[in-house]
Amino acid sequence: MRVINCFGKEDLAKVYIADFGDGRIVEFVESRQPPIPREDKWVLIISTSFGCSVNCIMCDAGGVFRGRCSTEQIFQQLDYLISQRYPDLNVDVRKFKVQFARMGEPAFNKSVLEVLGQIDTRYNAPGLLPCISTIAPANANDFFNSLLEIKNARFSGRDFQLQFSLHSTDQAERDRLMPIPKWTLEQIANYGEKFYGKGGRKITLNFALIQGMSFDVDLMKSVFSPEYFMIKMTPVNPTYSVMKNRLNSYISSAHPEKQYEIVDQLRNHGFETIISIGENEENLIGSNCGQYVMKHITASSKLQNSYTYINTLR
């Protein structure tokens, strides 16, 4: 792995671009949540594939797919970030969140399971909080069954965060946003209740809700139990794909104090509901999925075209 570029700010978020050869490029991120010091919370966001095969209409990571990261290639991303700050691999952080959510759908890559099976022995990190963020592909049942086994065997009684990206309560709209076969809401609810475990962390249902998309509060109440599930509302990241598809966010990052009827209704139904708005400066840094890789590929393509043109003039 060769890190070819880095962007961002030390006290907020840094995005790294790494080249594994043969056009296989990934991004990975480290971030903080000011004013919380790094010693209390440190988040690493790791890629599981070179590009993404899903092509969600709000994400820049799709369009280019060069295969899935191996177990060692995932660990190389982690090793790079951890060794810069903790060379002895003793991660003295109260909440050390490792999120498999940058480029690629983790449920398509069984190497993620191997990483989860080894991560707590590779690093000494008492505050480790693994996080799987998934759209719940319909043909990934084996992955989810194995994930449940690993969670019960290796993380019993410990924090483990599972997040389903839903973005709409209407199946047809979900298919438009995330154009692959997916579990239904009912299937997600059934799995989530098994994953929760007694006294565990609630399963997160994430909605980067787009204006005009469906959100049926009564349907959510009928399918999901507030005992096992929490709702997270986030702004739609200002990616190139969002701008191209003219998607407008329901949650405004510019007005964090704004009240939302849907959020009030969910809370009245007993759901723990949070509005998660990051620092606006993170958008300027570009720590949203796939932004810098797309820039790099575009720049490389333009450069190659320039070389080709110059050669024709010789």
C-alpha cells in the first residue's frame, strides 16, 4: 500500500488516498468530534472495496469497481492510521470506533468478517467499538449469519454497532436510491432483534432523508420496536452525485437548531431519535465517501488524455 495523498485538518478529519497498484485506489479516514479530545473518542472509517459496485445515487464511490479488499489490505489501512499515533499498537482511547463504511458495501466482502475475528488481538484497544454500516443486500445472508456468530462469540457483553442505511420507508424508493436487491424492512427488523442481544447497543436505522422521499412513521412503529432500534437522521452529504442528481436534504446542516415534525413524531412513538449533523468544515475537507478518489481518478484520466494527445503530435 502506498499513500499518495492526504487532505484535512489534524483537529477534525483527515482523508487518505492509498494506491494498491493496478488502478486499485481506496480512501480511509480518521476523525475527531470537537470538543471531545482524541483520547476520549477517535473514529477510523475504512474502505472494504476499491470503488463500489452498488452505485447509490447519492454517493461518489460508485461507478468504478476494481474488486474487494483482502483481509490484509483492510488491516493495512488500519495499521497505517493506528501506527502514526500509537506505534506500539496500544490504542489508549476510551471510545475507539472502527467503522467499515467508506468505500464499498461491507456485506459483500467476507474479509470484513476475518478482520472482525482478529482485530481485538492485533491491537490492544480496550475501547474498541466495531461498526458495520450496510444497506442489507438480499444475497448476503451468509455474511449476516456469520456476523451474528462473531458478535456473540467475540463481542458478547461489549459494544458493537450495527447500522442499516434505509433512507426511505418505501421499498421502491429504496430501490431507486440503492439499486440492488435488499432486505425488506421486516427482514431487517427480524435480524436486528436477534443481533441486539440482552442489554446490547440498539441497532441504528439511518436516514439521510431526501426531500420528497417517503417516511411513514406509523409503518416504522409497526415494523420496528423502540426497544431494539434507534433512529438517526442525517443530512444528505453534498457529494458530486447529490449535486448531479439534484437531491435536496430534509435535514439542514446549516440550521442544526431546526425542529422537524418527523423527528417529533418518532419520539412520540417512543423511538430514541437523534439528528446527527457533523461539522460543516468536514464538507469542505471532503470527508464524505468517495469524493477524493473520484477527483484523483478524474485528474488521472485527464492527465492520461493529455499525454495521449501530445503523443499524437510527435
